[in-house]
Amino acid sequence: MVKEEDMAVVLIGHGSKLAYNKEVLEELRRRVELRGIFKEVKVAFMQLNSPSIEEVLRNLAKDGMKKIVALPVFLANGAHTTEDIPEKLKTSFAGEWADIGQDVELTYAKPIGVDERVVDILIDRVKESEPIKGE
Amino acid sequence: MVKEEDMAVVLIGHGSKLAYNKEVLEELRRRVELRGIFKEVKVAFMQLNSPSIEEVLRNLAKDGMKKIVALPVFLANGAHTTEDIPEKLKTSFAGEWADIGQDVELTYAKPIGVDERVVDILIDRVKESEPIKGE
């Protein structure tokens, strides 16, 4: 377990042609940063939006960050979190990038998953629900 | 605002060829049900898994449920939550299904979105993170 005050955290989003996914990721990033626990908090996107995972990881390494946590902001595991994102994490410091990545301790977090706090939120959303627009 | 004890809630998942999405949805469903707030709690999937949204809504209506909340278990809005799911909700009680849906009050909830409880979970996931498998 590395010290949190030396960690950089990268919130990884799915990416979307619509703006919602990026907006939610950026606001979650801001709120994680506000907690003041981690040295750096960044967002990166698996696809469609920028910056890419590779770009963010390489820039953090270039800036001297030695402990980076890749955090998939996904509800559940799936092909994206078990295959696509780990592949990008590995290639970020492969080949010509091996030098800048050689001292980086890169770890990968689990997705949000089943959690009573998610259950609490879902129940709140039910209570706030409204008729479908256009009906 | 309808009375919660008369409501049926349908947790709507994205659906996936892998089992994770369905497993998370079913476990969240079980935990919402355990809270004992709502009359019925079901899961439905937008694609790939069953049961479908239409099937679940029609069965709840046939069973006499008059208040149904469709709850998209998604992190953020996107084309699925703003277009695909609302379209399925509308067609569930259209045409030949209009009769069984005529007395149903159907409402639609917002996705999980930005919430301090999500921030808490993300920070926990960072603290639990591990080296990528295969490294």
C-alpha cells in the first residue's frame, strides 16, 4: 500500500459522443480532488473523448509521479474493464515508453460494483422520478 | 408523488455478453428489495440479456401494478438513457399494449450521476487497488 499523498489517481471514463459522460467524469474528478487526499487527480477516456489513457499516464510519469492508480469509473466489470482498459494500461509504458514508465508503480482499481451506497442513491432516484418527457 | 408501498421499481441495465452486468443488476435488485420500501422490484435489460424492458413492464401491468418507476442503473446520461430506454418505455404500452397500460402511471428516474456517495466509493476503490494481472 503506497502513501496516498504521493499518489496520482486517473478516473477512467467510457467516453461518448454526447457530453454527459465527460461532464460527470470531470465533476467526479473535481470532487475527488477537493477531498485533498491524492497528489494529482486526472480524467482519461477509453474512447471518443480526450485525453486518452496513454496520454494521461505518460504525462504523469513525465511529471515524476511514481505511484499511479487507474480507476475505472464504471458500474460493473465487463469487456471494457477486464480487457480494453488493462491493455491500454500495459501499452502506456511499453516499447518506446518503457523508459519513462520504469519507476512507475501502476495499480488498477475495481469498478464501483455492488455497494449499499449505490442502493441508497438508487432509492433516492426512484423518489425523484418524473413522467417521461413527451408523454 | 405516489405512495412508495404501491410502487413497482424496474432497475434497467445496459446488458452485456459477459455476465458481470446482469450479476451486478440482480444483486442491486435484491438489496433494493431487502429495504422493504417498494411493492415489487424487478430487473430488465436494454439489450443482450433478458428479460427485456417491454416484457417486465407489461407483466407488471398485467399483475395489476398501477405505479411503475423505470430506473436506469447507469452512471451518466447518454444516448441510451435519453433516447433508447425512453423509446422502449413508450412502446411498452403502445398499440396492442395500450389497453393493459392505460391505468399505469409510469415514471422515469435519472441515472446515478454525480453524488458524494459515489466519490466515497471511488476513494475506497483507489485504496483497494492492485497491480494489473499479468504484470
